[in-house]
Amino acid sequence: MDFHLSFLQEGKYFIFHDIRLPWKKEFSYQIDTLISQHYALILEIKNIAGTLFFDRPINQLIRIINEKEEGFPDPILQAKRHKLQLSKWLEENGFKRLPVEYLIIISNPSTIIKNASTTPYVNKISHSADLINKISDFEKVYRPILLQPKEIKKLNKLLLRADSTEGSDILPLYSLVPSDLLTGAQCRYCSHLPLIRSHGTWICTKCNIKDKEAHLQGLEDFMLLFQKKLSSSDLCRFLHLSSRHTALRIIKSLKISK
């Protein structure tokens, strides 16, 4: 699936794999979703071999393989339920305007879909090879820009923060290792990094801006990326601090557990 998603225009979508979001306090649901400035797209990815029949009258997926017939939960019902849940989550977090769409993606290229053309949801069912074409169709429908860059960045962070996947580690999802990350405090005015810390102030060597709180964004990014308590040694490495005592003072000022 990652191969097909690699054809998306770079920077146009935030891609979330297997993100787990809360539902009604004691429940949760897991989805793959794409977020853009125009709309959100849920991908129900099914790796099912054989011949598939979507039985709409009883909302069931039937698979025939090796002359045996099996029943599966209807992925269309599942996708519609996830659409409702994600729409509710977006509304609760201040993104009510963003429409939510869904697609059923059959990832096994040898799978035969027999009666997709007879179901009213024919446009929602696709092999993975046709995914980019389906997304192009949605882009023709959802043209207005509903989220500004700052808003979509905020939404991205809220989704990562809300993800309750046990032991979630974001880096492997994107085939990254810690050494791939750009670390250091970042200038909030020109985006240069890393900044230099001197006498309790961060100094940008590019635009010469001085900022006492430039490390705050870096700390938030650390917590989102690594999902762990912050130690003074972690802070030294992540913000390029030469003094462990400086790191301890920053941690103490923020009341973060060491």
C-alpha cells in the first residue's frame, strides 16, 4: 500500500497508518486515513484472497476460495461507522468543516471482485492499484481549501496525541530511525535549526532573533514522537544542549518528570 501512496503529491496529505482513536470513553477504533486541506479519506484495507461478493441486502461480504464459501463482516458498514466516528472526533476538536470520505481497498491484486458493479457503493470499492485514480476523483469534488497550513499542522498533532495504540512508536510507521530526525530548538520566525542557547535565551544564527521559549515546540515534538518520559540526557541530545544542568533547569521549570 505504501508503494501506491508514494504517488501522492508530496506534502499534500498527512498519512496515518493504524491510528487508534477514542470512542465513547471506554471504546476505541483503528483506522488508516489521509488528511488534506480539503477533506479526510478513510481507507478500509482488506487483504482477502479469492472471489468476493458484496451481498448488500444482508450487508455481508462473501468469499469463495478453493470451492469453499465464507462470510466476512461487511467492510462498507465498517467504513461508514468509522466515517461517523472520525467526523464526530473532528467536530469535538474544532474541525467540523472537514468532510470525511472512505474507500474499500482490496490489497491482494489476484482477488476477483464479482458484483461490485451492481452495488450502490461501486465507487467506494477498489483494488489498491486504482487508489490514486480514486483519490484524484475526490480531489475534483473537494476543491475548496478548508484548513490553512497552521490548522492542518494542529490537526496532525492532535491526531498523534490522541492515538492510543499501545506502545505506539511513530518512527517505524514511516520507515524512520532517530538519526533521520532534524533535532534542536527551531526558530519560530525563520524555521532555522538548531538554535544556540546562551544565558537562558535561544539565539538564531540566521535571523538573529532571540527567543526564551523556542524549546517548547521541540519538547512537544519529542513527546509526540517517542511517547516516553523526558530525561535530562534525552533533552541534551534532542535540543543540542552541552550542559545537563541546563537540561534539568528546563525540565524543572516545566514540571516534567525526569
